[in-house]
Amino acid sequence: MGLNRTDCSIYEIIKLIDVFGDYLLFVTIVEEGSLTQAAKKLKMPKSKLSRRLASLEQALGSQLLIRTTRRQQLTESGLLLYQSCQPHIAALSDIETLIDDAESKVKGKLSILLPLEFFNKVISALIVDFALTYPDIEIHCHHYSTLYPDFNHQYDLVFVLHEQELPNSNWIGKTLLSFPQSIYAASGSVLTAQAGSEQILAERAVLATENEQWLFRSNGQVQIVEPKLALVFSSTEMRVQACQRAMGLLKLPDYIGKNSPDIEPVKLNFPVVAQQLTLLYQSRNIPTKTRVFLDYFQSKIGCLI
């Protein structure tokens, strides 16, 4: 006996449910970082999860994950699928949180990526206060020491300090604050008097990265200076200590420089480009737990100024 029109509609619905289920499994594998952890979260055998993933890859005709004994990595097709699926999966998953909100509960795992040595004591206090207010939100906070972070899809929020345009990505950016910067020298140095770009270029500098550039505003234009390398320290504290011992000039946000003893700002003919704090998130459909944290952080952001 053949299928009637109603049977076909039910068949199509069941098929859509199966496809959604496969996408949900795929997103979970990506966000948990391994099949083992995803299987634990989904409470299903790892072998079954592996077969579902293989079936999805076969149906799409493309490999989605490169798996080794130590790690897994998204292929280009896998990244495109994740970026397309994740907002919808998150929005549907957020329904449970929305229901809990009606009972004054907000819960879930919230992963945050922050620059290293960025108001650590203040940020730590803010996050602890937030965790005490929302005990059902499980906060995972990580740091990076590079110029730009890896735009890792496993993070809900990524905070970036930058002076130039951020690299192209599918993330959505929101600028929160601007921090003035200066060039600093050891106290008593002749360079603490007014200096021009020629003097800056002539002096050695203590840098955060080997190819660090200094940006200045001059006559409405951005002037790029490549300082002479003296030392490279990724740690801000170590760079300050080197500057204090007259090892070279140092570019710092003023909230750090003006609170560091034995260094003084160089009086320049032109200002240093300010440092921007930008918040990145993956989709405009922000889950409730993420939005609650963002609203809380923005309400407390004045303590960083």
C-alpha cells in the first residue's frame, strides 16, 4: 500500500527531526571538544555518536572534523556548518532557559576569553560577584597572551584589546571602551622631555611582540612607527620592569603606566592611538545566560575607567 498525502507529511516531519538531531549532535561534538566528552553530555554511547557523525558526513558528502588521538579540528566545511547551525541550536536550546527565567532562574555554561593582565583583580571581582548572583550559571574564564585571540567557536564572549581593525571573521563586534595610551621612559630620562617621531625611532624599545608597531595620530592621519627592538616580553609586568631599568621605551595604556613607579610618559608632538576594548560574540541571537552577563558587565564597566 502506498503512502498517502498525510503519510508523506509525517514522513517529512520525521526526516526533519532526524536531520535536526544530527546537527545537534554535531554542534555538541564541536563545543565539547571531543567525541568522548560529547557522548558523556548527550548520555549516549561514543560508538553510536561516531556512527551518527559519519552518517552526517556521508549525507553531506564532505568531511566535517579531522580527528586525531589528541585533538579534533574543524574542516572548512565543518566550520561553515557549525556557524550556520549553532545560532539555531542555541536559540532552541535557550527555550529551557527562558522557561527557567520565568521562575527567576538563569543557568548554563558560559565560556569567556579575556586578554592576559587586563584589570585582573577588578575583572575577577566582577565575575565572582556575578557568579554569586547567578549560581546556576557555570562560568569558564580563560586568557590569551597573543595580540589577537584565536576566534574559537567554543567561547560565548571574547574580549579583545586592539588599536587597528580586527581581522575579518564571522563574529559580531561591539566596542565597549577606549583607553588612552602613551610612550613611557624610565624616570629622569632625557626623553621624558618633548620628543618627535625621529627620537622615538632612534631609541630602542621593550615590545610585547617582535613585530609590534606603534600608531600615532598626526594631522588627521595614522602614522605607523616600527620601533627598534631591545627586548620582547609578552608579560606587561616584565615590560614595565625593563623600562624602569632604562632598557628602552615602552607603549602602555595610561591606566597601567600612570600607576607604575619609576616610569614617566614621554611628551610627544602627537598622540598615541587609543586602545579599544571590543566584545565579540557569534550571533545576534544571544542566549539568555550570555545576555544577562553582558548586561551585568556593562552596568559595572565604569570601574575600569
